Amino acid sequence: MSISPLRALSLVLICCPLIALGVNVSVSTTTAGCGSASGTATATVSGGIPPYAYVWSPTPPFGQGTPQITGLMQGVYTVEVTDGLGNTAQASGMVEQYSALNYPYFWTDRNDCMNSCSGIITIDENTLGGSRYLLLHEPCAAIFR
């Protein structure tokens, strides 16, 4: 018994439904710390046929060839994804950077001796909006609460 070509094609379509051939990618990012290379970018792929190849630009410090790159400074990062059939897609994401906090302060106890590092500065934390900040004071080591 032979099967006609049309019948064979219909059996293949019933047993093996067509897979969407288009590959799509999106990029999500995290914010880098103020002056630090701590941002990340992550590619999320949909469609296409695995395996996927990832090429990031500019070249990241860590993670080239993977869905996630790390150790990023502020900037735009673009990924090109190629699926197992050679289809490609591109997407970009912006790694933002926390800005330095410029907040008015006032002295509550000022030591007039130069370089003594014994004064006290008060900042009203209630007006900072609940965000976390790292406060640094140079040249003296200081703890801010």
C-alpha cells in the first residue's frame, strides 16, 4: 500500500505542527552603582529554534556569549541573538547609573580645628524618599546614620 504525497504531507503536519520561525529578543537592565561597574543586562528570547548564540556590543567585561552580562558601567548595550536556523534579532537596553546625592545639610556640632574630623553633620532622612544611599565624607572616615 502506498501513501500519496499529499496524504504524507498532511500526516507530517498533524504529527509535527509548524514552529514559529521568527526569533525575538528583549533586554532588561539593572542600575549601576554610583561610579561602579555593577550593572547587568539580560536578554530574553522567544520564538526561533534553540540553541541560541548571543553577541553583545560593546564587549562586556563578563558574560559575552551568554544571555546575561555583568560588571557594566552606565551605557547602552546591544545584543544580537542567532537561533539554530540562523535567524537573527537585535535589542538594546540602557544601564542607568545612580547619581550622587546632592542634599543640603547643616552642622549641628562643628569643630573649628582644621582636619580634626570631629564635627557632626545632620541630614533629614525623612526627606530622602525612603531610598537607600551610601554617604561618604572625605578625607575623614565617617559613619552616617
